[in-house]
Amino acid sequence: MSKFSVALVFEDGRCEHIRVDEDDTIYLACLRNKIRILTDCLEGACATCKAHCVEGDYDLDDVSEEALSEQELEKRLVLTCQMHPRSDCVIEFPYASKLAIKQEPKNWTCKVISVEKVSSTVKRLDLEINRNQGDYLAFLPGQYVNLSVPGTTALRSYSFATSPHDLEKVSFFIKVIENGSMSSYVNDRAKVGDSITMTGPFGHFYLREPVRPIVMVAGGTGLAPMLSMFDHMIESKTALYPIRLLIGANEPSDLFYLDRVENYKSAGLSLISEVAVVKGNSNWSGKVGHITNFLRDELVQEEADIYLCGPPPMIEASERWLIEKGIDQKFVHSEKFVPSRV
Ligand SMILES: Cc1cc2nc3c(=O)[nH]c(=O)nc-3n(C[C@H](O)[C@H](O)[C@H](O)COP(=O)(O)OP(=O)(O)OC[C@H]3O[C@@H](n4cnc5c(N)ncnc54)[C@H](O)[C@@H]3O)c2cc1C
Ligand code: FES
């Protein structure tokens, strides 16, 4: 049994998980999995196989100073032909997956086990993954998959809202929009037992090892990947730093899972959350305005990892503010829920 799980993330967002023995190099383990990462000398001299190990421990065999400088070593750049993992790792490659992988991304056949309304505009879709499909599902908290829309040829992207440790059942939060293909399915026709194909996982928006405070801004169903991240932090006992979570919605009735967010606090997360709605009502005594209006210096006084997820205007406004504040972009991770073009 191979020892470590290594996630390979390519520039186009495709993510493949492989098992790697301690004695293996990443290059050899990739080959066994029919992944031909770019290489040339295989001796640590040419730097063709250079990549970035974002997370995890590793050793490198022979690497020449020309192929990998001291500064690059410090930044956790690696030569994958010389790299042996010493724990689970995440490695980012600076090129598109099609240069290394001929097979299509993995598919899983799933069965709808429940569809539940969680707010006036959001439905939760729970899927059970059919067993006996050979490959094991693995994803990083924050990533997404493409789901088939039953009865159509459409595919739509949704972020996992559940823990990557729970692979029997996965959940997604879907905002219901008028005349949307997936929206109409979950709103009007979805029933228990329907078959849905899930393809992936994908995405650069995933939880980095929590080694500093975290600031998150979630707009609407942009809360989904944050829930996956929280579950993971609790289950892997890596929730050691304070987290500030800003949640935005259009109206109070759009909000969902605020009680679940509260529960994370008693489950061990040092989490402070705040909520704002664009349009309040007579029962709403909370903040009113776009959630990005509530970004303030105090949140970024200390170096923090920043996660932004939701509608493109919210991400763009947050990014503008962070740039104005001089925040180093390497700490900023974002996922825009852009509408599909097919
Ligand atoms: C990486 C990624 C992850 C995503 N994760 C999630 C998620 O977890 N939850 C989630 O709810 N969505 C998510 N989305 C958005 C999702 O993929 C769909 O685009 C969305 O659910 C609409 O799909 P639909 O089939 O219902 O509508 P479509 O059939 O795609 O659209 C119907 C019409 O509505 C327009 N439209 C699409 N989206 C909107 C919108 N938000 N507001 C107004 N008009 C719109 C379209 O341009 C089109 O004219 C994600 C998108 C990406 C790229
Ligand atoms: S292939 Fe040349 S350094 Fe790895």
C-alpha cells in the first residue's frame, strides 16, 4: 500500500491524486499512473520538471544549484524527478494538464439522496457516490466538480460543501436562478434516485496549510467551499489560528447555514463571523450593505491567508481593496462563480 496521497494541481485547475511510496520519486509515481509530467535529464540538472510543493514534507535527492537556487528551495520549488514525499503533499505544476495527461478527468456516477431547500434561493443537493467505481474520490477542501444536469447535456460547476474525509456522501449548495438549467432541475424535477455524473476535481481554490490567521469573504453560495474547509480543519485538527468569516447575501431570506457556522465555534474553530445583506427588512437588525463595504484594516493587520468566494463583482471589489492595502497576492485565493458558457 502506497504511503502518501499526493495531489497534483495543473495550471488549468485539473487535480489528480496519486499514491506515492517513500522510496518513489514523484516522477516515477506519476509514470505508474500514466501521468507524463515534463522531464528531460531526470538527474536534477535541467529544471524541466520544476514545480511548487504548496503543502507537505519532502526530501530532494541531487539538485544542481543551476536547476534550483537557494531562494527557490526556500520558496518550496522542487524538482519532481528528485522529490520523495515524507507526508501527504500538494504540488502545483506551471503548465496545463493536457501536456501531461491523455485521459479525460475522472467521472463518478452518483445517486441523488436528498434535495432540500435551505433558504428562499438556495437548495442543498446531496449525492451518494456509487461504490465499486475503481478510483477513489479525493479532493482538496475548497475545490469543485462539474455535475451533469439530468435530462440535458449541460454540465455545471459546484464547490464541494462537505469534508474531503467523507467520501460516501457529498453535498453542494445551488443558488436557484430563473430559467437556469441546473436551477430548474433542482427546483422542479430532482428526485431521490436520479443519476448524476460528477467530473473532477478541479481548482486552485483550496485550503492552504493553516499556518497563520485566516480571513474569508463568502458571497451567497460562496459559503459552500468554506464549510468544506472548516470541516477539514476540525477533522485534521489543523484549526490552530483565528478565522474571520464575512458572509454576504442579497436579502435576509437568502441566508443559509448560519447555525452551522455558529456550531463550528463550539467544535473547536476560533471563528468570528459577521453577516451583511444588501437589502434589509423590518426584522433585520444586522449589517446592511455589500459585504465588501465591511472589509477594514483591522482584518488584515496581521499577515493572513485570504479566501474569497462568490459572485465575480464581490471578488473583484475585495481584490481591489486588498491591492489598495498592499496585501501580497500570494496570500489571496479566490474562486469566482462565473456563469457557464455551455
Ligand atoms: C468554479 C465554479 C464553482 C461554482 N460553484 C458553485 C456553487 O457551489 N454553488 C452555486 O450556486 N453556483 C456555483 N457556481 C456557478 C454554477 O456553476 C452555475 O453557473 C450556476 O449554478 C447557474 O447554473 P444554472 O444551470 O442554474 O443556470 P444557467 O443555465 O447556466 O444560466 C441561465 C441564465 O442565467 C444567467 N446566470 C447564470 N448565473 C447567474 C447568476 N448568478 N446571476 C444571474 N444570472 C445568472 C446565465 O448567464 C444564463 O443567461 C460555480 C461556478 C464556477 C465557475
Ligand atoms: S528532469 Fe531535469 S531536473 Fe528533473
